[in-house]
Amino acid sequence: MKKEDILTEATEKILKLKSKILELEEQLKNAKECKFGKTNYIHETSNLYCIDGEMHIEYGEGENQKCLIYNTDQLFKDLPFIINQVVKENKKMQDMHLREIKDELKEL
């Protein structure tokens, strides 16, 4: 391989790595914003219902109970993306748990 080709390949790798670093820095920034109160995390819902064209999603417990209200017209438009992302993330988690089970079984 020529010296120029090696340099070109190395430069391309460096540019890809810089791009990945910028992406990760943005993800970190978003995670910090989430951690410091700009986002509500819903681990479990306590009640779901619709009334007057709105989906009410209740979550939290006791004094910390909150309600997210989502316009059903917009929710319907967002459903394809929501379903797609939920299925992908759930698959990642299921794959991770399956790998962990297989690893544990290897040790038996």
C-alpha cells in the first residue's frame, strides 16, 4: 500500500472518529439536560385514559404523581415513529438479556 493511500485512509478514520466524538458529546449534553430537570422520566404509568380528544398519562406516586396530556390527533401522527423506536429499543434489551442468559449458562 502506498504512503499516500495509508495517509488518506488514516485521515478518513480520524474524520469519522471526530464525527463520532461530536455525536457522543451531543448525547452527553442531552443526558445532562435530562438529569438536571428539563425532562420527566416515566418509568411506569399509573393510569391511562382519553377524554375530549386528549390522552391522559398519569405517572408517579403520592405527592409526586403527575399527568402528561397528549393531543390524540398529534399522538396518532406520532405513533408510527413511537412504535418503531419502542420495538427497536425493546429488541436491544431482549438481545442483551438473552446474551446474559447464554453467558451464565456457559459457566454452569
